[in-house]
Amino acid sequence: MKIKITALIILIATFIFANYNQSGDTKDLPAIRELIPMTIGKWQGKDLKVDKAVFEHLEENELLLRLYRNEEIDKTLSLAIVLTDRRDHIHDPEICYRGQGIFINDEKTMNLDKNMSLKVLKGNRRGQSCDVIYWYSDLNRTYSERAVFMKDIVISKFIGKKTKGYALAVIVAPEKIKEAELKSFTAKINFILMNINNQKSN
């Protein structure tokens, strides 16, 4: 009986800590659109208009929605990033790809390198095959699984660990883009996210 009571107290305390001060410790994250360059390697970006309804759930400076075009390989991909100090602003990526009419057929986890794990979904949009690549980040490490990401946030709150911020990146790309091209683009985006705090101090 004592064990059950102790477990219940721990559960309640964890819940309280997880929901207390959801804005975290970071108040000065840069606007994500200013952080990610328009030119990334051979990819040239173009901002997309965002429905005003989106900003009922996010701050304007937290969201980047952009197309990137590589004329050399005649391909275009879309990039969506949420960068925030509020964990409740990090949504399920299904909202992104479902909203674009993408239906998922298969999924797998891909390790870009020893420090970066991604979720890769094989999908279909208007009869065309595409890949949806996404990952979460606490600006210290990446996560392919939402449950693990959220668990680590709770633990960090519980032990009083300072939060740098949170990010969700979603890339939608034609399936025919070579894996090497996609990995290179993804790695460059993640490098920027992981070095946000260094850039702020410069």
C-alpha cells in the first residue's frame, strides 16, 4: 500500500512540475525566419504565406514555413519549423502533413549520424510519392519519438534543469530526391538549431 501511495505522489508531483511555468527559462529565442538562411547549399528559399488562424496557437516569430528549390536537380521541398520556449507549442507533426493532404504508407527511424535520429515517413500526395522527415529537439539533442522527447522535458523540469528551448522540424520532399541530398539539407538545418545559443551570444 505504501508503495502505491508513494508512486501516486511521484506521479502527481511530476505532473505539476511538467505543467508549471510552461514558458520555460528561455525568453530570448531568435525569430526562426531570421535564423534559417534563404540559401542553403544549392537550395534557394521562398517564404510561404501563413494562415492567420495558425497564430492563434503560435507566436509569429516561432514559425517558419518555406519552400526550397534546387534548380540543378529540378526539385522543390518544403520546410516547416517551430522554435519556441513553450513546450505546449510543439505539436504533433501529423498536423503539418495531414494539412497538406499527405497520407502515410510506411514509417521508419533513420540515424543521420550518431547524434541525430529522424523519423522518415513514406507518403502519397495527390498521386505523387513523397517523404516526410521530422525530428524534435531540445536544442541539445534530437528525438525521432514524441513520447521520448516529452518524457525528457518532464524529467528536465522535475530536476530543475535549465531549458534552452524546443523545436520541431518537418521536411516534405519528393521521393525522387537523392538520400544524400536530403541528408545534407537536414544536417545543415539541425546544425543551425543546435547552435542557436552560440549565435545569440555573438
